Amino acid sequence: MKNFTLAQRARARQIAEIMRELGDDCTEHRLIRRGVTRAELDTLGEAATERANADAVRQAA
């Protein structure tokens, strides 16, 4: 994972929570409607996706 600032890590966590809430209906357009910018998706999207997946696995265990 890239080195992010504290604020970026916090925002990635927020985006990951939104992704988990949306579940299978999570699309770029739905994320944008929930207040995530395209720039945030470009910068933090991969990290947020990894976190959302890790959280889902942790919860399932």
C-alpha cells in the first residue's frame, strides 16, 4: 500500500465503509452520489477496496 497521510487514511476508511454499505451495488456512480470524488477514487480507491475486503473477511470469520 502507498504511504498516505493520516487524513487520507481516514478518508480511505470512510470510503471503505461506504463500499461495504453498498455491497454488491457498489459502483463508481453510486460512490460519487454518496459524496466520494473522482479524485478520491483515483487516489484512494484501491486502498479503500482492499480495506473493505479485509473488513468483510474479518467480519465473516
